[in-house]
Amino acid sequence: MKHISLGGLEVSRIGLGAMSMSGFYNIGQGSDAESIRTIHRALDLGVTHLDTAEIYGPYTNEELVGQAIKGRRDQVVLATKFGLVSHSGGGPRVLDSSPANIRTAVEGSLKRLGTDHIDLYYQHRVDPKTPIEDTVGAVAELITEGKVRHIGLSEASPATIRRAHAVHPITALQTEFSLWTRDVQAEILPLLRELNIGFVPYSPLGHGFLTGQIRSTDDIPDGDWRKTNPRFTGENLQRNLRIVDEVTAVAAEAGATPAQIALAWLLAQGDDIAPIPGTKRVARVEENTAADAIELSTEQIERLNNLTPASGERHEEGVMATIDR
């Protein structure tokens, strides 16, 4: 597995997102044992970059990751996130990036992960009630104390990124980026490169859509949030299938799977990009990490670059309202 630098932090070019191991997609029960086998297989394949968050579960995902890396901590660049759980009474899904909340959050994460430091600590969503300068200043204090090594932001706007970076160097931005979500190419990516901030695309497979396994809403289990997502329903779904069909055609040419082509395209966008496809299956982590060896031709990259943008917002209205833009 090749490695890249995210703002000075070395990680495997393909990481592993652990969110789906804690019930965020209704894709079969699985088990904690299976999830741990998946993490171990990823590490064996050269993945060093593991991503979790206190909100996943909440809390149970960090506990799972902590259990999986026990005895292998030195092989892992460990990323987790704060700010979507208010510990002063608001609870889960309440934005809170106040310095006091960060202090409480980091101690909980360290305990659940079974470690004395977090390699990359992200603000999960920008908190409009707390100046970003105060938030970054609080995490910078944790760096001084040795509890955190690097600061990250997630779904932050260009203006927020600049303000944050002026307080303390930001190592990475985590935001959705894939063949069907390319908004970041206009302003975000050029800014990150100007400031030497790495980029971590989440949902690089379009919440599973780019794998080609979903052709209708009937292919999505009941209780799965994608069942009502704007891009997975109605006419939007039918239009978006054209994107998948083209990815599948390129995959057939390259002797690869659609998921591998979607990841290979992302990797071709720059050596400062480290996607974190999520799975809780050993077979999927093997498939995803194999994308590291795929070299797309110039013509194939151009075909994928020219795909029609996805139809529909990437999240429902309430979720989009929490994103800093």
C-alpha cells in the first residue's frame, strides 16, 4: 500500500472508515467479531488510517475500534471526531464545539479507544455558536498536552478553513468527495493545496451507489436512511444510474470492479488525497484496498471527469442545514 502525506501526517493512500460497523447503514447485522476481523485484515493489507467518531453509536464505534487495535496501536494513524455530541446536557446530534465540551469529549474518546493520544482529531461539524478560533485553540492546547497530534476539520467552508488555519495549522479536511459529489473541486481543493492541508474524502463510493449494487429502492433495506435520500429516489435515481453504468463500463475495460474504479479515480486527483471507504466486510476491504494498484488511462480519467453531475442533494434538507457553506 502506497503512503501519502496529509499536511505532514503520513497515512496509507486508502484508509478504512468504521462508521458502518455501528449501524449507520442497514446492510445486514454482521457482528463486532466480523468488524474486528475486517479491521485486522485492513491492517494486514497495509492500511494504516482508521477513522471513527464519538457520535457513531454513539460511543460504541470507538469502543469497537479500540478493541480491534489493542496490541497494534503503533500500526495505526487513528482519527476520531468531536462536536456532534453535547456533553453538557444536549446529548447526541447537538452541535457543540465549545472548549469545555472538547475537553470532555477527548477524555471519553481516549478511554474508549484505549490510547493516550489521538493522531488526527476532527471537528465533526462546524458549530455556529462557537467561534472556530476558540475551537481550534482548545484542540491546540490538547496538542501541547500530548493528547492530540493533528487537527482536522469536516465539512468546513473555505472561510472557516482559512480562519482555523490562521490559529493553528490544519492537517486535513474530511468532506464528501466522489464521482457523484464533486463540489470540492471548485474552491475547496485549490484552497487546501494553497495551505498544504490534506484531503480525506468520506463516502468515496457514493454511499454504496457507485458499486453498482443498487438499481432501485427495492435494493435498499427498510430502515436504511438511503431509502429516502434524494439521490436514491424517483427520477434522480434513474438519472444517477447513468453515472454507475459508465463507471461499470470503465471497470469492464480495466478488469476491475466499479468500486475500484471509483476509488482509482479519486486517487488520480492528487497525491494529497486519502479516501476512507467504509465497510464491515473482509471481502469489501480486500476489494477496496486493491484499488491502490489500479492505474487508469488518461482517456479513462477523462471519461470519468466528464460524467454528468449527480441529480439531487446529497442529503435531506435537515442534514444539509448543518453543513458549513
